[in-house]
Amino acid sequence: MLNHDYCTKDVFNNNFFKDFRKSMTDKEKDIIKDFRKCNFKEMFDYFQAESEKRKAATKEEKLARKNENEALMKEYGFCMIDGHKEKIGNFRLEPPGLFRGRGEHPKMGMIKRRIAASDVSINCGKSSHVPKPPPGQTWKEVRHDSTVTWLASWIENVQGQVKYIMLNPSSKLKGEKDHIKYETARRLDKVIDKIRATYRDEWKSKEMRVRQRAVALYFIDKLALRAGNEKDEDQADTVGCCSLRVEHVSLHKELNGKENVVVFDFPGKDSIRYYNEVEVEKRVFKNLELFMENKRDGDDLFDRLNTQVLNEHLKELMDGLTAKVFRTYNASKTLQNQLDLLTDPNASVPEKLLTYNRANRAVAILCNHQRSVPKGHQKSMENLKEKIRSKRDAIDDCEAEYHDAKKAAKRGSVKEKVIADKKGKQLERLKDQLKKLELQETDRDENKTIALGTSKLNYLDPRISVAWCKKNGVPIEKIFNKTQRTKFLWAIHMADENYRF
């Protein structure tokens, strides 16, 4: 990892060195005391050389490796559930390495140790063949629990989290779970007006806890905020709606021509900054002023509320309702509305794809699915601009040749008429190609700081996209890649062009 940005961070290096010293003998500890004097370059060069060796492998070597992987997949990549053969998500354990974490994680750099068979619990049917552990090792336990969907589990050493081997997203069980998730969001659509009327009414409640809950629910609904959980000291300080502090919110009676503006500025999931200037209803603004009275920056904004209380209240409003259901509902509703608004039925397929990505982008912005500009973005944009320049030059040349051919064709030669006709078709083709490249350039530039994949995989009812594709003559593979098509197979079969969320 020497060439990685992480190695420039003190937290990463200090955590690594602390763990590294634990593996040393007493003699080594006496000698190796200062991380800055350690030189790992020789090891780094070795692994770089190994990587280059793999890239430079011959066709035969690559084929042998491919066959080896296929044999492993055949043996470990499938299981039987209720008499059906199902693909397993990922049967390979992560090797030892350095923990990175998301965002500015306080544990980054700690050593993730190797998982042994004695760490792993196996879950299989009573009559099934139990997989063999490595020679000389035994499993932690073998259980037969049909109420859960995991096949193996263990606890990783850095955060103490339980990790699982699960079924592939394409499995029947996963598909059913996905279907239930989106149907729950659709059920919310039937009661959303009643829920909104209730929380608006509760803004006037005499009980402070009820008012706080109602304002928090308004933000979860309007801004698709995550509920947020309390964080331990050894976790990154990320914030959701219930865990907002006074320092994360500023109130402005007037800002940029708008009234009653709330400015949110806090580290969201994965330490990604959430910044939003939102014009809110007057009563919400007044309530926030009340909640912030006599409080310091580090105090909780909603001091009478936590995620458990909120989720219990949501269950009372609708069976199965959680803060995440609001995110799924508002994300899917936004996509449906944006597609209705932006789609031109007479547009070309590339133009419709740009429309779809713009609708998806509105969802990603709503859900704060940001990313930093990819490292290769500038280079790929330069390459694309060069292709566009070359294409324009080719069009100029072709146009000149076409006009010459047309003049020649007027003189009556059949051969020259054929040449003019061919040149005309070539010119049209080049113009189509240029338009595609220009649309690609716009799309790529608009997407550089937005992660479209997260909402597409987790928050958008896939049937909306499938129905839109079928109605607008857009190939589904242009919207969903191979993995996504496998995951959403149920939706592809289920939705016709008239499906609406």
C-alpha cells in the first residue's frame, strides 16, 4: 500500500505500527521503535513484480488459472436450498491486510488477521454434507438454523463485526426479499398523505418529544435523511437525522432570496459531507429555534429522540415502516416522476440514456450518493474530446467530398450518383457517431461527483427502469449491467411497459 493516499495519514501509520509491534519478539521490539525508520520498499517492489508477472502471463498460463477458478467455483460456488441449486455470493475469504474503513475511520491501518477454521461457524441442513475444514483444523461450530439465510459466519478482529457468506443476489430468496422491500415502499404510497398530515399536526404538540419526532420525520421524508445511530468512540463520527447536533444546523430567516432556510452541514455515511440549504415551513423553522435554545454546539438537536423511539413510532404508523423505507419510497417516486417529466418518446436511444441518467442523478443527489472525482476522469475526458475533434474533422472532409460528388452527379453519370448516395449515407453515420460522443461527454461530466450505482442497486424499484426500457425501446442491458440483470431477474420477468411505482 506504499503508493496509496492512506500511507500519508498519521492515524493509519500509527495504528499499523502499534499492531506491527504486537507481532514482534522482545528483541525486535528493542530494535524497531520508530515507524519512520522502517523501510518496506523491498517488499513493495516484490509484490509489484508479482503483479506484473501475473499481467504478463502467457495465454496458456491464463487459461490454466481460469480453469482452476472454474473448478473452485464448481466445488464451492453453489449450494442446494429446498431442492434448488443456488449460487453463493462470495465463498472466498478476505486475506489478511490493513483495515481502511470508510472516510476518516479512527481504526484505519490496524491489521486484519487471517481467518482460521476455528473462527468460522457453518450453517447447513441436518442431512447435508458438511464441508471439510483445512487439514488439522476444526470449525468453530456446525449448526442447522433454517431461520437465517447465511451459510457461514465469523467475527472480524478490527471492529468485532459479524461477517457472513450469503447467497448470490440472483438467488430466489434474495429476489423475494427485494420484492418485499419495494412492495413495502409501494404500500407507503397509500398512507403517505395521512402520515404527512399527522406529523404536520404534531409540530404544534404540547409535548417536546412529540414535536421533535415530528420534525425529524419531516426531514427523513423531505430530504431522505438516514435515521442515524449513536457512535462509539472507536467509530468514525458520522451523523444521521436523530444524531444531529446543534453544530450541524444553522438557521437563517432569509438566505439567497429564500425565507426560513435551514443549512445542514455534517459528515454523513462513509464520512461524506452532507451540505444542503433547505427552505422549510415556518412552523418547522420555529420548532428548530426552540430545540436549539440554550444549547451548545456539541449538544443533540433532538435530545428527546433516538432511532429506537423513532422506529417504534414508524411501526405504529404502518406495518414494516422504517426510515429506510422512506428513502426507498422517495427515491423510487423521484425516479418515476423525473422519467415522466424528461422522457421524449421521439428521442434517439443515446438521448434517452442521457435522460435516464439525469433522472437517476436526481435520486443520487436526494440520497447524497456522492463520490470524489475519479483519478482517471480528466484523462478519459481528454481522450473523449480528442475523439470528438477527430470526428468533426472527418465530418468536414466527408461534407466536402459529398458536395463534390453531388455536383458530379448532376452531370448525369450513374456511377457518380451512386458515389454521391454512398457519401451521403457515410455523412449521416458520422453525424450520428458525433452526437453519441457529445452525449457521452455531457453524461460523463455531469456524473463525475455522483455515484449512480448505489441508488440503482438499493433504493430504486427496478420495475420502474424495466417498464421504461420496454416502453421506450431501450435495451435493458444499457441500463443494467450483467450482475444487475442477474439480481433483478424477477423484475425483468414481472414488469411490463405499463408498470408504475
